[in-house]
Amino acid sequence: MFELLNQLSRWVVPGLMALVLLVAWLRRVNVFEVFVAGAEQGFSTAVRTIPYLVAMLVAIHIFRASGAMQLMARSLAPWLSWMGLPPELLPHAIMRPLSGGAALGIATDIIARYGPDSFLGLLVSTMQGTSDTTFYVLTLYFGSVGIVRYRYAVYTGLAADLITLLASLLVVRLTYTAAG
């Protein structure tokens, strides 16, 4: 059964692509022209997003280089330690809504320091895989299409980040203590 699923999974994407090409051919759609038009639209969208991306990356760099992230982590540490969240995880929890790359760097450092099978390693891996970069998404995608009123999206994204943090802590604590 496992081998059948393995072989089937290898052919799903090529099969879907062949199906799309077949349907396009039956409908007499010039696939190459449609593809080029879509690529042109994608390129113009990418060019429109560059200023927002640069602004977000500069803001993240200033936040980290100024020491504001460390100050925020130290000020939140006692409260979050009371909740059972290790203080070593705070830089990742703060950076994850801002930048996936920076959060991945912090996660890599935590995993290298404490090990991938440690409580912190499992927790940071779970958080990295289950949360999104709220401010990055808002800045890049909302800014590139001209959405300026996104107040509730910020609240919803931050609430989702907090829920992800707490759920990751609960799930890893339950599975880590059950395994150990």
C-alpha cells in the first residue's frame, strides 16, 4: 500500500499538468501565449512589490540592530516564563511575525545550541512550521495591491501568531513528555 501511494504521489503533479494541457488543446487555447501573458503579469506584480519588500527588510534590520528585539524579549521573559515558555524562544517568537528568514536563522541557532530533539528544538521547529510572517504578508501583499485599511488583518494575524505559540507549546509539551 505504501509503495502504491509513493508511486501515485510521483505522478500527481505531472498528471495534472498533462490534464491541463489536454483540456487547453481540446478548447483550442494557445497555451504558450497564455503562459507568456501570465508571466508578464507576474513580473509586473513582482516589480510593484519590491519597494514594500525593501522597506520591510530595512525595518526588520533596524529593529534587530537597535537592540529593540532583545529589550522586548527581556521585558516579556518573566511573564512568558510564568506561562511555561522558555525565554530562549522569545527572539524567535518576536521575529516570526516579522520575517521568515530572520526567524529561520534564530531557529537554526536554537537547534544548533540545544539540539533538534530537545524540548526547545522541537518547540522552535513546530513554531517555524505552523506560523506565518504576519507583518511581511501585510506589508508585501496588501501594499502591492493597494489595500490601505487592514487594521483587522493585523489583529487577526497577531492573534493567530499567539495561538500558534501557545498551541505549539502545548503540543510539544504533551508529545515531549510522552516520549521522554
